[in-house]
Amino acid sequence: MVDNNMNRWREQMNAQQEKQDLKEFTPDELLAFLAGMGKERFRCEQLLRWIYKRDVTDLDAMSDLSKVLRAELRQRVYISDWHAAAVETSRDGTRKYLYRLADGASVESVRIPMDNERWTLCISTQVGCAMGCAFCMTGSFGLTRNLSAAEIVNQVCAARKDGPVHNIVLMGMGEPLHNLDNVVRALQILYAPAGLDYGTRKVTLSTCGLVPQMAELGRRITVNLAVSLNATTDAVRDQLMPVNRRYPLNELMAACRSYPLPSHRRITFEYIMLKGINASLADARRLVKLLHGIRAKVNLIPFNEHEASSYRCPDEDDMIAFQTYLLDHGVVAIRRASKGQDIAAACGQLKGKLATASAEQPP
């Protein structure tokens, strides 16, 4: 399997040097590209349906395109097709995928079973991450590069080969708003009615709190917003999330209050609970005050412990007390079960695990 994947990577690298990837085009860009070739508008929807609804990447298999059009397209474009280099499956059904990119870099995504027999896919937006959050293994790799729109979308296309994906969260490796242009283009592809056809309610973007980019995102496209909060004081958040030194809590919360939310939607605040750091009742009281005036819900996430981190998950009683205080004070607070604990399911763990194994193999 590894040899086959290596061959595909080499083929895609060679193709990228000479041709354009059709998965890199937003619907409007594809329409303009085809118009430049002198082709009819309806060809755009035909291609989108073949690529995204039918998962066809071979132009010759697109039977309702003329032979002339297929031949012309083959001279100018290719269609990328991803296959996981490694997959781990948890007892609870969570699946973690590692994808090797054409330049040899790698990223992860996670397919997560939900309680209502639906599936959520967590996808990456960068190779590594520049934000340096203390509790996040991805941050320990640093930032290698941004993912292209096609590389973001291909994680969805590849995961759908395993079964339906009902919801998408941009919460994997990387900070989505640090790659804003490519993320917006990827969202336009995900939303295309003739293509993957995800509604804006089905896609959530998570940010550590890049305040100017939050405002720009809200101006450019509609998407559910999640903010990785994780602390109720600047002192603690400075320690956990270096971005807070640039955009402290008062600026972040002001940006949340001004974010253009569609009707009947809330901003999700992700709160990774860390023993002895941010899980006290005093933290719960401060959190209620911070969220005043914001249409919000809080996802309480027990820390997924791993050997590379000294942080630990709080005791069960402390997590229950924290959630109860929020609920009693009118804050929607959901306790998120930690999925995939028996595999390398936290962001960056599978990448780190395989890198370690490779380094330990004798030459």
C-alpha cells in the first residue's frame, strides 16, 4: 500500500508541474476557466457532479462530456485523488487518517461517530501550526506551510469513501484563519450545490482567536464559528495560548460580540479542561461573566492525555461541578466525550507516532 501511495504522490507531483488540479477551482473559477476554453456554462455543473457527487477522477469516465472536451481538458488539467497513508480505528468507531502530500509533508483528519448515527469529519488547514498552544501536539511541529483549497477539500472527498460525512469541522492541524484565503475558497467548494452541497449549518470553523481575521471571515462567507477559549484570565490564557498576548480576552470577546451571526445560531466556545489550570468553580464564574451578551454555547472537552504532554484531565467530580455551574447560570454547556482515546486521535499524535517509529527504525 505504501508503494502504491508513493507512486500516486509522484504522479500527482509530476502532474502539478504541468497542469492545474480541477479540485483547486472554486465553482466561479471553474466556470471562468471553461468559458476561457469557449465551453458552455452547463459544463461546469457536469464536472462538479462527476468530481464531487460521483467521486470520479478519471476524465475518460465522464461519459456525458464529449470526447473533444475530455481531450482538451486532459491537456490542461488533472483531478487529484487522495488515499490515506495510514489509518487507525478506535473501538468507538473513530477513524484517524494520515495523508502524505505530493511534496512529502503529511496532515491528519479524523472521522468521528456522533450519538445520532451521524458522522463528523475534523479536517486540517495547515501542515503543522504556528500558534504554539501549550496543550496541542500539532503546535510542537511548528508551521511547515498552508494547505491549498484542494488539499483541504480532498480530506472530505477521501473520508467519504468510507461512508457518509454529515458535518465538517475545521479543527484539525493548523489555524484556519492563518490560511484565510484558501479556507474561504475551500468553503466555497464545499458549499457548491452541484458538488459536495454542504449547507452552512453543517460546517464549523475553529479559531484560536485571530481577531482581525475573524472580522474578515464574517465579511466574506457564512460558516459556524467556534473559538478555542480554554481560560478565563489573560494570565492563564497567555500561558496556554501565545496568541492571547497579541489579542487578549477583552479584544477577543469584543470580536465575538460583533461577529455577524445568522439568526438562531450561536458561537461555540471550546474549553479544553485541564486539571489544576482552568477547571475550578472560580473559572466557571469568570466564564459566565465573559460570555455575557454573546449568543454562545460552551463545549467542555476533557483533555485527551498523551505522553508528550504534562497536562492532565480533571477529576470527574470537578468537571460535573463546572458544567453544573454554567447550566445553573443560563449558559448552554455540553460535555463532549473524548473519542478515540485508544488510538492516536488527538491532533498531531498519529503524525508524531509514525515519525517516531520511522526514526527508531535501523538504517
